[in-house]
Amino acid sequence: MRFVDQSPYWIPQDFAHENHRLTRISETRELPPLNIDFPFSESLRSLLSGRQLLLDEVTTLYPLDVIHQHHLAGFITYEPSILSSNSKPRCLRCHQQDPTLFFSHPCARCKEECTYCRKCINMGKASSCTPIVLWCGPEAPLSLPTEPILSWEGTLSKPQHEASMNLVAAIKNKTSLLIWAVCGAGKTEMLFSGIEYALSKRLRVCIATPRTDVVLELVPRLKQAFSSSTVAGLYGGSEDRFGSAMITISTTHQLYRYRHAFDVMIVDEVDAFPYSMDESLQKAVEHSRKKDATLIYLSATPNKSIQAAAKRGELPMVAISARYHAHPLPEPVPKWIGNWKKSIDRKRIPIPLQKWIIHRLTNQIPILVFVPNIPYMERLEKLLSTSTTAKIAAVHAEDPGRKERVQQMRDNQLALLLTTTILERGVTFKGVEVAVLGAEEEIFTESALVQIAGRAGRNKDFPKGNVTFFHHGYTKAILEAQAHIRQMNLDAKKKGWLLTAKKGT
Amino acid sequence: MYHNVLDQNRSLYMYNEALKELIKRLKYQRDWKIASCFADEMNKMIREFPAYDLIVPIPLGNRRLHERGFNQTEALLYEANLPFTSLLARKDGEKQSKKSKKERIHTENPFSLVGKEELPGKKILLIDDLYTTGTTLRHAAYTLKNAEAKAVNSMTIGR
């Protein structure tokens, strides 16, 4: 859209006189003066507070003249979504400036060459003539949930309690914190006291995760624990995209729509793809939280740079080295398998793997096998299904039947599930034992291997679960993953968090 | 009335899931760059076409054009470096993709002639993104033939 520039106001072309010069909003202006007596729209405020929506998104919900009246009263301001300085474009919504991710074309709206961002186009087109709408009137006060704020009545394990105390202190003092918690530590419950405290102080809480399945898993659990609070789940295609809630659980992508919104920002699985690889998602986390917000990192496998920040003392850290059920993490067993690719190419299941699988099939232990890529996974699936009558399936990221197959595995309808690294996180199969085929492959990084090993022994009735890394040569990642898990078990033992340690005394 | 007004149509691709996804990105996400994917194939096919004098893109109605910010058919031609002449105007109607097949076939002709180009005796190549029932192209061809165009062929990306 084009506007008439009547500084500090922008008059939309629909309301301009014919002889006025039309222009695009190309710079951020100082705020228009606020008319305190203006009868502003409460619903528009709750839509826009803490957000950065494109004008196109707002006009699907409100008529342009309502938006314009709020602008004239100083409650709404505009800024460009694409900033072009020295012909180098930058997207102010997703914060990227890679020239290959912009494109320009003659535009029927602004009658000029119009540049747009291809990176965040899935969330609506940010372009030279599409401004961002910002609320600059008084903020909506966050309401207080009714008591009891936290309706969860479970008990925390000792390590969970320690994490929980640290979290409450970090929120009180507005400091950052890394919670380094092993797989199966019970991360969600550790957050409850901290969130309860934040809500009691009318602070807005966000849990951000790179993965949609984590959002889907967390929303019902938090709704149940905080039954008098509003909880919104945001992911691509979710319903309550524009809702305003006390607790927001969002994929990192959806944070592109927020600005200075959250007092407490909890980033779950900071090391997971794509967040770890995508600088603009990291910036989205930065921009969506308030400047003085508490920033909490939560991970079983924080990456090297976060670990280093913790070591230097820049980022306070609490290590939760024991699982909720207080049994040690299963330590992976490395096993030489030779040239497994050649075996599979010759239509033979590598013998060590075959033995390992047969043993478990005969003892009716559910099996999860990680394979480094889809072609080998499919070949192995064929070989296995011709050599056993047990029910076997395979899943990968693009697989449309992925959800069903994972559910079948949960329901014990499958004896063996082959998977790519897609299932390295977030899944729990009771009593499962885990094999990694080709653990030396590059895709199996230290954190991937630690997460994979973390699939085993999660249930207190089956805390031991074997984990075997079948490899054709050791890698640094294999050794580091082993050391990592061993270190966590030692730490837990030292802190007296393990059951076996108690028995010994 | 619209029978035989279109001499022939050729399409680059059968309409399938992959093409559907690309066209969706181009038209509804408004990602102009997608149009460049088809540039080479369009040029190849157009070289094998019977001779023509003018390329005419199927236009959008004004409201739709403003919504989308560009006409996807012009974007396709623009990226393929194919010069074109905008001879047609179109009344805004219900979105084609929201109509049933029957509704599409029995709608009134939304096209009218703009442009001062002398049509009589000219051979026209119409361009559109998709050929579904052919009604849009036949309506456009009818309008052109009514103004004494000699031949009207068409090319679309998908069918």
C-alpha cells in the first residue's frame, strides 16, 4: 500500500486526496503524539500488543479506517518490513539480509519495483510496500489467573527441585539460566514453579521450541497444570495464531510475529534443527522477548557455544544429571560392524546387527534402529521383512504416515521401527532398546547420539535398555557421546541423585 | 457460441501435486520468483508453436490484481523474457478456483478489449497459468476473434 507522507502521520492512499503524492513507508518514524482520550479498541490492542504484524494481516481482521483512526490518535505506528539501505535489503520481520533470499518485481500495488523477503513468505509477504503495524498505545495489563495458579499435584524429584529453585530465582532476578537436563529428567515439570511465580507477577511467559511436535505435546500438559490461565499453542497452521495468552507455546518460526512481548522466554532444545542452524530464528527469539526479559535455555545437549558461555560464567548453569526415576542413563555400547553398506548392497543384513535384532525379537523387546539415510533404511527394511515375520516399519521426515507409525510403535503393534534421526528427540517407547547403524556417519553428531541413547530406559519399570552403536570406525562424536553420558552418570552419583548410590550406603 | 474459437492449446505439464504446490506459491503466497522456474520450458515450447504476431496474457480483474500485487501470467512472461501486449481487461468475479466445473462453463464472458492494437488479421498466442475447463481461454479467444483476430492459440503451464 502507498501513503501520503504528512509527518508524523502516514495517510493511506484510500483516504488521500487525488493530488497528493503517494509514497511507500521507507523509514521508522518517531511516534505520533498520543491522544489519551481516544476510545481505542480493546480487541485491536490485544491483537497488536507485543506483536509485529504485516498491514495485510491486520486488514483481514479490521477495516483500514479503524486502523487509521488509531494511528491518528497515536496508538498505532508503522515501520517498513523491508528496509533497503545502499540497495542492500534487510527484512525487519525475520531479520535476514542474505541477498539471495530477496527478490524484486514490478508491483501493481505500489507501481514501483518492489522487493520482498522469500525467507518468511510462508507467514505472509513482507515487501517494500507492506508496512509492519505496531501498537504504541498503553499496553494491555495482563490479568491474574485465579488461585490456585498451579493445579499440578505431582512431586518433583530432587534434581527437578533443584532446577525449579534455580529457575524461580532467575525469573525473580531477571537473569539468564541454562538448564542442562539429561533426556528423561522431566523437563516440563521443572518449569512449573517458575511459570507459577511469573504468572503471579503478571509476567508473560513463552516457551519456544524449534519443533512443532513439542508444541503439540506441551500445550495439553500446560493447560492441565495451569487450568485458570490462558495457554496458546502456535505452529504453522495452528488455529489461535493471533490470540493473546498468559502462556504462549510457540515454534521459533511463529515468533516472527512478536516483538518485545515476553517477560520470560524459555527456549527448549536450543540445539535442535533448525534453530541451531538458523541465525534468523535466534534473532526472532531475541526480538520477541522484552529487553530485560529472563532468558532460559533448556537442553539435554547444549551446543559448544552455549557450553562455553556457561564455562566462562557468562551464563549461569544448573546441571540436572539424573533422570526422574533416579536410575543412571544407559551407557551406549560401541560395536564394530565392518563395511555395513557393502553388506546391505549385497542384500545381506550385517551379522552383528542381525544377531542383536534376533535376540530382541525372540525376547519380545521393542526395537528402534537408527539409520543414517533413507535409501539404506529402505533397503534394510526390505531385507528385514523378508527374513522375519515380525512387524516392521520405517519412518522419515517426509513420510506422510509418520504419526500413525510412531503411534503403532507406542501401542506395541510393531516389533521394530527403523528411523532416520527424525526420532532422535521427543519420543518415548516403553521398554525399547536402541541400535544405531553406521554410528560413524557424519549425521550422528555427539548431540544426536546422546539424544538417541536417551530414548532407552525412560520408563521406571524398564530403566536399563541396551543401546548399541554399530560402527565402521570410531569417530570423535561417538567418543564424546560416550564421555558425555558417563560424565552425567558420575555427576548424578556424586550428588546422591541415583537409587543405586543409595543402596550402596 | 464459444465452440471452436480457440484453435489449439498446448500445456507444459500435466497438473500434478508438485505443479499445484508451485502455482500455489506463485499465486497465493505471491512469490514472484517461482515464475522463473518455467522460463526455459516456456521458451522451448513457444519456438515450436505455429507462427503468431502477438503474445497476450490472460489478465486479472483490478481487485484481484491489487490483492496479489502482480498478474502471475505476466510474471511468467516477464521471467521468460517474452515480450507481450496487454489487449484484454477483465471484470472481477468469483475466484475461478472457488467455482465448480459447471459454474465455470456457464459464466458470462468477463473479458473486454483494451489496447489500440489493430487486431484484424493478427495471429494471437494467449498465455495463462492453468487450463482447467478451458472456459477462460475460450472466453478470451471469443473476445479476440470478435474483433477479427485471424487465429487464437493458447499455451498454459499446467493442464
